[in-house]
Amino acid sequence: MLLAHLKKPNFLLIVADQLSQRALGAYGNPQGSTPRLNQLAARGVRFTNSYTPCPLCQPARAAFWTGRFPHTTGVLSNGWKHPAPPVSADLPTLGELMSRAGYDAVHFGKEHDAGSLRGFRLEKGGELPVAQVGPWPVGHGTQRDRDTTERVMAYLRGGPLTPFLAVADLNNPHDICPYVGAFAGPHEDPPIPGALPPLPENFRVADFTRLPRPIQYICCSHNRQAQAAGWNEANYRHYLAAYHHYVGRVDAEIGKILDALSSTPAGRDTIVIFFADHGDGMGGRGLVTKQVSFYDETTRVPLIMAGPGIAGPVGRPVDGLVSLLDLLPTICEMAGVAPPEGLWGRSLVPWLKRPPDGDPHEAVVAEWHTEWGVTVEPGRMLRTQRFKYTCYREEQGEELYDLREDPGETRTLVAEPSARETLERHRRLLRDHLDRTADPFASLTPSVDARWRSHPPGYIHHRGPSAPMEARARETKG
């Protein structure tokens, strides 16, 4: 069903890479320098409990462009030693569905999609020079974003074919990854303009031994966590300042795109959808970037929709649980396009018009398999309205958090007798989900060399390279 009074609305999808929901001013962060996203949220609907299907670029992107979980698309990694197959032609993509419905489906910017952008006209770009601000390096992502923004603006101002589905796929704040590499290990930070952000309340881990083995040893499986192993508190605060700098970079590019849209007649009939593929550790539990874990910093992402036909109070929050897998059926309904059969996600249109009775989902699920195939640590997350349950195949490690009482996810309740019934309920919910979605999680086998579990648990004990670093070095020598 189309939104009220719209025949064929246009769509502008703006995607950020590695942007945690909690980094944004629109979601309550006083450090968040995001005036343009704040303005977008103020005139639309923002989903406060929106989750990625995987906290890793390529699996997440293949998932939301098809509306399917990673275990269905087969895209479980970023490649290398665990190559990701192209998304099967049997799985319709958003680009295909909208193109067949008469939309000019065009994509600008970052791809990393394993073929899930099939059906879009891919406008390849390059890089434009960007001046450095303060001590923060200008990465390739920042330069590519400058180019992407200019090409999206030219498309919008050039009188695009209507109806259109245009995607502005931006890289930042992903440039925080090369920042970590540039400041690896113990170091003195250069001065920055302004005050340093405070450390998050959940910066310290009281007892690593209570956490699943993949979490205890992220420093061994993840390059960036290994590079941060020797950091002190000041280094982490500088990292947070850098992260907010790159968030501000992408906010500025988004502002330019939105200004270009509003300057055209088509802007009046365009629905804007903003989201991120996954988040960033943001120093919670001493974590940087993303990998293996399902904590809210990396899995809970912004999702904002604004435009004609989206009703309700200005800046209305929707607190029900949603997944990025809901994007495809939502866009299909707004465009009057029949979605594919067998989707797990559902259309969020009822929550855009007015708050209906009930939540979009009783629970949302995210998956993890491997980043590069050097270590394989299959895991699943199941989030209900109050609790989050995670399970890993390695030693059947589990976590359970009461997000109402412990939003920082600092006290796992797995061993608490008082939480036994809640734990069993979430185990059942996950088993039911695995059965309904034909998820082979229960039969997956972890693969981690014992040397990457050899130091005392916790990132401060890490020395030397990570498993992927060492594997790259061996290949280079060979």
C-alpha cells in the first residue's frame, strides 16, 4: 500500500559505514556533532531499537539489499580466506524489484555488496582532495565521500528521471579504522581542538573470564583491537575525538546532499531514509571498530525516515524492535511493489503513519561467522525488548543482559540463578528462530588456532600481531 496521497514516491537512501546509533546527537549523545542528521530526525521518524543483521560490512550489506539473513545469502565474511559468493540470482534484490517497477535505481559510492546491488545502475566514482582538519588523517573514505556527494548532488540537480531510487553510500565514519592503525600501540597523541570526550561508563570490564572466548580474545582475531592493545585512557579519549570528527565529516556531506534534494521540485515527493550498515566499539569495554561482538555499540544502528506521507508528531521516536531486514519490504510497500515471498522482515509503514498496537518484532537477530576466515567464531544475538542474549559455538559461550537495568551491557546474567528462567526463554526463542529460518548455526564448527587463546583473557594482555596480521605476513613472505 502506498503512503497517503503518493502515487510513486521517490526515494533517497543515505547509508553511512560504521556509525553507531549512540554517536548521534539525534539519539541523545551530547558529543555528537551531527546538526544535519539532527534536523532530518526532527522532521521524521527515528527508530531507537534498530539493529543490523551482522556487525560487518559485506554480510550486512548483502543482507539489507536482499532482505535476507547472511546465512541465506551465503555472504558470511569480508572475503580473503573465506570468499563470499555472489548473491544468488534466485534472491531478488531491492535494485531489481524497483527497476522492474519503473524506478530509476541508481547507486553512488561504496559497494562491498557481493553482488547484492544487482539491478542498480552503479555510478563508479573516484576521490576528491580534502583538507586535513586538526590531527585527524584524511583517509581514502573521506576523499571518496567528497566525490560521492558531488555526483549525487549533480544527479539530483540535473532533473533525475522520476520516480527514482537513489542511493548515496558513504564511507565515513569508517576512516576511524585507518586512524587506529596510524596510532597503533603506546603513543603520545597530538593536541586536538576542543575538549577530549569522556570515556564511556562501560569502558572497563570487571571480569573477562565471565565472557565468551571470542569476546575475551577479540585482540587476537581483529587487527584494530590488537593495535589498540597498548593504549592508555588518554589514547582512547583521542580515539573517541577522532571518531566524532569522522562522524561530523559524514554529517556535513549528508547536509550537502539534502540541500541539493530540497532545491529541486522532486524533493517534495522524495522519502529520505538514513541508516548505517553497522556501528563502532566507541571504547565500550575497551573495544574499537567492530568484530565478533554483538554489543549495542556495534549492532544498534541509526534508522531515520522522513518525507511526504510520513505522519505523526515531529521527530517522533519508535521504540519497537526493528531490523535492517525490514528496509526492503518497507520500501516495497511505499512504492506499491510486491515484495518477494519468504522474507523474515516486515514493512514498517504502519509505524510511519502512527504508532500502531504492538511492536514490529518480538525479537531481532544478528549473526556472526568470520571477518577474513583466519579465525571462525560463529555467533548469534537475539534481542527482545528488555534482554539481549548471545551465543557462540566456541565452548557454547553465552551472554545475557538486562538492557533496562544495565544498558551498558556490563553484567552478564548467564550464571545468575535468578535469571535462569529468562535465560531458558531466550534459548528457546533462538532455537525457534533457527528452525523457522533454516539457520544451520547449531551445526557450525569454530576454527581458532590454540595460540590465539594463549594469553590471559583481556585485551591489555595482548602482544604482537593479530591472527590476520600474521597470516598476511606469511603470505607476503611466501
